[in-house]
Amino acid sequence: MAKQSGYLQRREAELDATFNAGAAMAMQFAMDTLQMALHQTEGWGYDRIMRITHNWVAVQREYKSALNCKDPAADVCQEHMDRILAEIIRDRMTLIPFPDRYPNAKKIKYGR
């Protein structure tokens, strides 16, 4: 592999930091608005909201590899997500499969 110039390395690091900052901001916004919705529509208080927030973050960490095309557990996580969501919706609607729900997710590479 050709050696990258210092400028390209710095630029790549800046882009990574910008992406990570954007993802962190989007995650914080999602968490804030979820907590607000639970309070405003369901009347939930601090303790209940913090319990669901903690569990929500744990589930996100557990299934994070579903979005990583290089992770060998990605397809398993995707299948588990589909199975759990199908159980939730049961006969109320048809499950949209993982690839259709996440059309911009990269395809799994299986070691390539």
C-alpha cells in the first residue's frame, strides 16, 4: 500500500472525527427526543425513563455489529433483530426485512 502524505492522514482523521461527532450528536438528539416523548405522551418520570434509556443503550450496543459489514456476527445480529421485531408486531403488520429497513448498510463481506 502506498504511503499517505501527512496532509491526507490529517484530513482522514478530521473526516472521521466529524463523522463521529455527527453520529454522537444524532444519538444524543434521538435519546433526548425519546425521553421527552415518554414523558409527554406516557407520563413517565425520571426513574422509569432512565431505566428504559439504560436498557435502550445496552440493546444498541448488543446489536451494533448488525451494521458492521466486516463483523462476522453481523448477519446473526440482523436475523435476531428481525426475529424480535416480528415477535413485537406479530399479526399487526408485515415485517420489513433488515436489508430493506437499512438500504444504505453495506453488504456483509464474510472475511473479504
